Amino acid sequence: MSETLNFLFDNFNEFLTYTGFANGMVENYIMIAVGAFFLWLAIKKDFEPLLLIPIGLGIIIGNIPFRADAGLEIGLYEDNSVLNIFYQGVKGGWYPPLVFLGIGAMTDFAALLSNPKLVLVGAAAQFGIFGAYMIALALGFEPNQAAGIAIIGGADGPTAIFLSSKLSPNLMGAIAVCAYSYMALVPVIQPPVMRLLTTKKERLIRMPKPRQVTKTEKILFPIAGLLLTTFIVPSALPLLGMLFFGNLLKESTKTDRLSNTAGNALNNIIVMLLGLTVGCSTQASEFLTLNTIYIFFLGAMAFVIATTSGVLFVKIMNLFLKEGNKINPLIGNAGVSAVPMAARISNNVGLEYDHHNYLLMHAMGPNVAGVIGSAVAAGVLLGFLG
């Protein structure tokens, strides 16, 4: 009887060594609190719940303590674990192109086609990427690491993951979480910058009604856009190829089943897996470092620079445009790739000053241009540093 009790006692003690209570460190609890904060932002404050709920819960899952030497094959970084298998889509960089396929299938480029000069606003906003790149180099990051961090300024989580997986995989978790966090916080970051850089008169500018775009233009655009952008930056082909493929599925009107799948079911599945595994990759030992603080600082700087560049560029364009054709500078913020969040912010801030001045359709032009622009910028950095 005593031998049985000893056996049970020893097994119980051994079991206790496997629990999270026995293996937890302060860092784990800090990261679990961070994950809970993300969930609070998503559920209570309604900050991009489709992004922050998977990421927030992923952060919690990734920081549940366990015995690393037990060979349980449950951790994200353990070969053959389920989470590690899911993580290969992030590490290998094949989730982001699939997300771009869905974005293409959901995006209407009519606003850009009706006023092609707005593509310049989307291009101007990419200064946020290159400005953050120079600051990152000044802070001592290696060129490859600086490029991975700088792409946060494009406000495009999939692009940030794609580029960092190629150039700075050791920083990918922090870069991805930072990119998605600031995407969710665009409504907080951008409006103060927009108000600071514009006058009341500029905020009241009413833009001409966009012209009607023909079906032929919509069909030709993804083909022409693919050829033009990828001939200039072939390294962006995985992202831009899938973006324009998805858009052609939509605009051809002959492949509705494929377009609906790409833009709905497939996209939702990939976003869930992407968000969850990105969150899981933030294990305390990898995430709680000085570099992470720098990355979040640089991410904020990149967003501010991108917003500033877009707004100021519109103000410069207006110097050369005739009265009646001027552009409201409030749509300059929409040059970042956060679709359609940034465009909604342009519209909301505009309505604060004129309740009948709807800027959403105008802002969608630079907004969708920003999607292309961030992918092109990533391709440029990958081409030079890859």
C-alpha cells in the first residue's frame, strides 16, 4: 500500500513540474496581460476586432508556460507542433500573398481610375517607410533589420510580415505585432496630424464628383497594373501578382465563385491563422527586448511621417491645380495601405468641419494606391537587400 501511495505521490509531484504555475516567469504574465489588453481594445473599444482578437488570444496562447525540456511538441518554435506547422505560413511568407489575393478580390479601384493623379498621393505616403528606414539605421539597426522595421510605415500587416520574413526573421514577431497594432490605432494616430497640418479653409475644400469608370477600364487595370509594377519591381511579384489576380477575378464578372471564395472564406481563414500565429510568435523570451521598444517607437514615427507626407504632398499639388479642381488635403492621410480605415478617417474628419462634404470615395483613390505603393516599396527594399 505504501509503495502505491509513494508511486502516486511521485507522479503527482512530477505532474506539478509540467504545469504553467511551476514554469511561469514574470515575463510570461506581462505578455499575457498585453494579450488581454489587445482583446480589451478589440472587444470594448472596437479597435479592428478582426485583427486584434486573433492576435491578442495568440499572444496569450504563445505565453502559456510549459517545460521546454519535456518534448511535448506544443510550442510555436518546437518542430512538429501544430502551432509550428501553422507558423510556417508566416515564416515561409505564403500567408501574405494569400491575403493580397483576398484584398484584390474585395477592392474596387474605380476611385483611383476616376482620378489617376491620386496615385501620387499614395506614392508620397510611402516616405513613411523610407524615413523610418533612415531613422532605424541611425539607431544602429543593420540594413536588413531596418528595412523590416521601416515597412511598418506602409500600414500593411501582410507586407510587413512578408518582408521581415525575408530580411529580418529574428524581429518578425515584434514587427508583425507592431504593424497590426498601429493599423488598429490609425484612428488615434492620424487625425491630430491631419488637423495640425491643414487650415480650416483647406478642410472645407469640396472635390468634383468622380467620373464614371467603364467596365473595360476596370478589367484592363489589373492586367496593366501587374505588367507595369512587376516589370519595374519584379521582387514584389508574390504580393502584386496575387493582388491583381484577385482583382481580375472580381472585375471580369466571369469568376464570381472564385472571387467570392478569395474575398470571403479563404481570406477569413488566412486572417485567422495569420493573426493567431503572429500573436503566438511573441513569446516573452523573444519579444521583451530593447529592440521591441525601438520597433514600436519607429513604427509610430513611420505612421506620423507617412501621414505628414501624404497631407503635405496634397497641399503642394494644390499650388498647381486650378480653383475647382483642388484636392482636399484631408485625404492625404489615406495614402497609407490601411484599407478602408484610413479613407474612413479622411471622411470622418472632413465631416467634422462640413457635414455635407463626403470625402470617402475620393479618399479611396490614394488608399488603394497605398496598397500598391507599400508592396512596391517592399519589393524595392527586398531587391536591394535580399
